[in-house]
Amino acid sequence: MSYTYDGDGRRVEKSNGTLYWYGPGGDVLSETDLSGNNPTDYVYFGGQRLARVTSSAVYYYFEDHLESARINVQAGQNTSCYEADFDPYGGEHVITNTCTHHYKFTGKERDSETGNDYFPHRYLTSTLGRWMTPDPANMAAAHPGDPQTWTMYAYVRNNPTTLNDPSGLEPADEAGVGDPNAMAWTERGEEPESSTGGIENWPAQPPSIANAPPPPPVNMQVFLQSLDSYKPEGGGGRTTAQIGETIYHETRSIERLGQG
């Protein structure tokens, strides 16, 4: 099995017999065999895949808030021919599967030959919950104030129940707009998914994480005072303030050891 990509990095062919035909927006509008015959067409509205049209039937997609296609229903039928639940990172739990269906977790194609999900810029493995390759921007995509961005293989900042990633480059919120908490748009030179920006706007020399401003210092006294006002539900055990104070003293001990 081998894959062929075009000049924009889009997968256009599987050697086992599939050609992909893209529309102006980058969505797959049709799939054919290697001779361009036996098309399967896809219908979209508002950027969402609504239906799959074959020579013999029409199938409708029903998606969740992450755009995962959980249900397929053939036109004219009142029961699903495909239904499944998904783990947070894409593990599939099939309930019904009597029709061909390969656009699954967050609406991306799941390759039967590998089990991986194809995103425009990377592959996701649901068994590990990680990207197969690092972020193309490397550490320029990281932010010192957000530890979830420090690994180049993390999927949607390890928040898969709320965010998806339409391109494989940046988490997006439920409206398809770049997540403002990811704090990486300006570092990439990109714009959110809803604008006209994209990978072509990356700076020639991405700024190093070393050039990013450091996070603001933490006033431990203010921190502990704020914890004192918090009352954990149900009571019992150490209070949050006591835990914070322990962390503070342990940190000070480590600092003294380093100075000694």
C-alpha cells in the first residue's frame, strides 16, 4: 500500500484503487477507482458533510459536536446501517455496521489498512491518542505558559472531548474557529480556521520558544490566600490551602538544596 500526494500536500491516491477529487474548499467531493470510474460523491452544506451518494443509494450522516459521524442512514430507511460510539481519542465501538463507511472520528477518513485517521497535514493514531508525526512548526507552536503545547505529538492539547483539529495543525473550538487558549496562532503566523490564513503564511524563520515572553511570576502569598477562601465540596481531608502550603514549602526546600 502506498499513498500519493499533490503539490498542496493533499492525499490524492491510494495504490489499492482510490482516487480523491477535491473541491475549492479542500473537501473530498468524489472518490473513484484509478480509472476515474465508479464515483462515490459527497454532499456538503456549511462545511459539513451531509450525505454520500453512490450509484445505488444515498446515505445521510449524523454527527456529534466534534463532527464525528456516529450514524449513517440510507435514504428511504428508518434505521441506521452504521452506528458507533467513539472514545475521546477516537477508539471506535461499533453498534451497527451493515454499510460501507470510512469517514468517522471528527469526520476524517479512517484507513482500513492502518487504522489511522487521515488529517490534511498529519495522521492520528486512536490507539495511542497521538499524532504519528510531530507538529510541522516544531517548538514554534509551543507556548511556555501552556504545558499542553510543549509536546509536538499531543492531539488538541489533550482536550479531545471539547476540541477537534480540522487540519492537523491547530485545535479548533466547536464553531471551527482556532482555540484562543492554544496561544499559537500568532507564533505560527496563521489565522483561525474561519479566516483566509493558512500554512502558506507561516514565517520563513519561525520564532524560537526562547524568544517568547516568560510567564508572569506567581505571588505565593496571594496564591495561598486565594486558596484559603476555597472550600472543597463534601469536606474532609486536607484543604486546598494546606495542600498549596505543602507545595510551597517543598519548593522552598528544593531551592535551598540547589543553593547549598
